[in-house]
Amino acid sequence: MGRPKTITDDAILAAARRVFLGHGHTATTRQIADVVGISEAVLYQRFGSKEELFFAALHTAPPDLETLLGPHDPPDDAHQYLREVIVRLGRHFAEVIPLGLRMMTHPAFDPTIPGRTRPGGSSVLREGLTARLKSLADRGLLASSPGVVARLVLSLAHDWALAGAMAGDSSPGRERGLREMVDALWSGLQPRLA
């Protein structure tokens, strides 16, 4: 019989994330070990405690601004840019909100402890989006304050994702609502012809 294959920490964390999302912090290390196909001892060797495994599994990487927000100088069609960005932000929030909600329900959750929250988070997204919208405004393609529009777009995407998480609705058809929100706002955001 050959040596068993090695499982990566990332694979363990992905499996633990699924189990913790389904069962919350009351999930057992036995459940996770069974899903992964390893012993509980290996889990403890790699992560120290169930609590450390929980927070490591639910902790997300910082957002990739280029993927979410696009280039620093967006294309000239500001309306289309906002329609695309709000959908990407909505998908991002739909992925991270359930993790954050589960994390906050753990009795040991403390946002002041490193690794219990994601550094930067919304402020990094807000600053990145504001800079991109400023590029559009500087070119005369956006009439409103870039900072205000950034906060509004982030709020809409976040609210949409939170509502979906609370209702358990992750259907792709919901994204149409995000685009329609931007369409409804666009009449106040577009520059006026002289």
C-alpha cells in the first residue's frame, strides 16, 4: 500500500468553510475531518484548535481591486462601467457576507484580535472605486461627487447581497436588479449637455 496523498491547508480550509457555513461554530472537528478524509489529530496539528480552524476557514483574502473595480482609468461609458462594477461588487459581497455573519456568531469573535476580521475591507473598496470614478468625473463623464457615488454603489451592492443572504436567495437572476438600480440612478449621475 502506498503513502496516502497529502492534503493542502487550503483544501482543508475550503472543506471546513463549507461545514462551518452549514452548521455554524457548533460543527465538530469530526465532521470536518470526515469530509476531508483525515484524522482529527491532523486538523489539530495543522490548526491548533477548533477555534483557530474556524476563524482561518471563514477569513477571506483582501479583495482584488483590479478584478472587482477594473482599471484605474475606466472606459468612457460610465453608465456601463457602473452596471458592471455593481454586479461584481454584489457577487463579492454575496460571497463574503455569509462568512462574516457566521464569524460574528462565534462566542470568541472579537474584531480587535488579528485574524478575526479582514483588514481594510470596505474602506479599500470605497477608496479604489472613488479613484476610478474621479477619473470619469475628470473626463466630464460623471456629474456627481465620486466619493458619494462610490458610497452609494457600495451600499446598494452590499444591501442586495445581505438581503440575498438573509433570504437564502443566491439565484443569478437577482443580478438584474443591481443593473436596474444603476439604471434608475443614472439619470441623476450623467453629465448634462450644455
